[in-house]
Amino acid sequence: MPHISLRQIRIFDSVARYQSHTRAAEKLYMTQPAVSMQMKQLEENLGIDLFERQGRSLALSDSGKKLRIYTNKIIDAFESMIDYVDKIKGCHTGHLTISVATTANHFTTRILSDFSEKYPEITISLDVTNRQSILQQLDNFEPDLVIMGEPPKGHGLKSEKFMTNPLVIIAPPGHKLLQKKKKLTINDLDGEKFVVREKGSGTRECIERYFKKSEKTFTTTLEMTSNEAIKHAVSAGFGLGIVSLHTIELELLNNHLAILDVKGFPLQRYWHLVTRQGKAISPVTEAFRSFLLEKSEEFVIE
């Protein structure tokens, strides 16, 4: 019977996930030679090749792909066992890995600060990134929880709404449309140019659906990969923008931006708490989920 350690299984899972000995070593806080040696020993003990080299990256062999089905189950079972022991002991210690969409960072960091104050023994890893990166992380079973807009269907994800996410149209102070006394309509936006998020972002998809439903089109001057960049561009006069109301609190307070009163706006979206189906839910993860659902009420914007 071949000798395989849990440590080798974890290293194998990391190399398979990142398709690189070097990247796996960084994530595991090991040296690259140590990771390579462990994978060589694993292949020798099993008597099969687990990887194929494709250019500068590694890819799982057919045998490796089949083996990973079992190693994933072993890792999940082991972590579930540890979580069960912690739950029995009533521990509030452990580690929480969270990824959030860039537009959710403004309120997430404040909620995490309050959570850390209540559970000081829990360490937290926070990744603020774009939608595409978040979906890749979910595919790889990386984060314990994700905070984002509505996730796509068919990715094996579980999600629940926990807070409204109003989208508003912003303009620089002094914009001509701000001078109109009446409520604006979408027809008043004819000829206006927009600074928008990149294609594939949840906000961009929501905007495109709205204009298509209204049988209108919008002209873009710039495409940005973050709301912060959009806010700066709008403030500089590049065009109008459509952003989450949660992201412009300071700009409104300091009169750097203004909201246009347009019929049909705000567009009502929702923040979702997302997990990957099959991902073990630890007591620490469940503690944050409960805390978030309770605390989010303080951040609701009507």
C-alpha cells in the first residue's frame, strides 16, 4: 500500500489549483524545491504521473484529475472534522477567508472591523477584487464567503440576498442637468456620454439591461475597472456615471459629485452572500454569516 500523507495531499491540491510549484509554494509558505520534492515523492509512491508540463505551467494528467476528486473529499472531510471539534469546544478561534467585489469594500471593511472586535481570536484574509476574479476563486473553492452582486447561474453557487444596492446616476457639480427643476427622464440623457465599468461586471450588465428595456443606447467615453476610477473621471468631466450609492458617501458630503434625479432610478440591485456548493461551512464562517445578516441592517440605504 503506497504511503501518502495529508501534507502531500494538501500540497498536491495547491499545485493542481495554481498549476505551478512556485505559486503553490507561496500559498503554502514553503520553498519551491520542497514542493517539487513532495510531488516527486508522491508520484513515486503512487507509481503514476500526476502532472503534465504545458509551456511554463503544469496541468493535471488524466490520472491526476481523477485523483483530485478523492483528495478534495479527503481535505473537506478533514476540515469538517476539525470544525466539528471546534464547535464542540465552543471555540471562536480560527481563520476566515473572504473575497468581496470592489464596490462592496466600503461597507464590508467596517463590518469586518466590528466582527474582529467581537471575535478578536479570529484572523481574517480579505481580497477586494473584480467579478471575474471572484468567480475564478469560487471555482477553485478558495474563499469561505464572497460578497458580490447577483452571481451567475450554473456555477454551482449558493447565494442569499442580505442588503439592497441602489445604483444612481452621478454627475460633476454644476452639470447642466442639475439645473433642471423637474424630475429627469431617460430622454433627458440623450446625447450624454457615460463612464462605465468594464464588460462582464455586474453593474455594467444591470445598466445595459435597463437601457435595452427602455429602447435606448448609451455612449461611453471611458471604460473603467473600478468605481474609484469612475468617480474620478466623472468629477473631472468625462461624462456621467452609474455607481452604487454605497460608494459615494464621501464625495456627496464634500460636494465632489452630485446625484441626478432620473425617473426609474435608483436601479435596485442587491448584495449577495455567496458560497460554493460543497464547500465546508465552518463555525467561524457561520458566525460571520450571522453577524453580517444582523449588522447589514445598519448600512441599508433607502
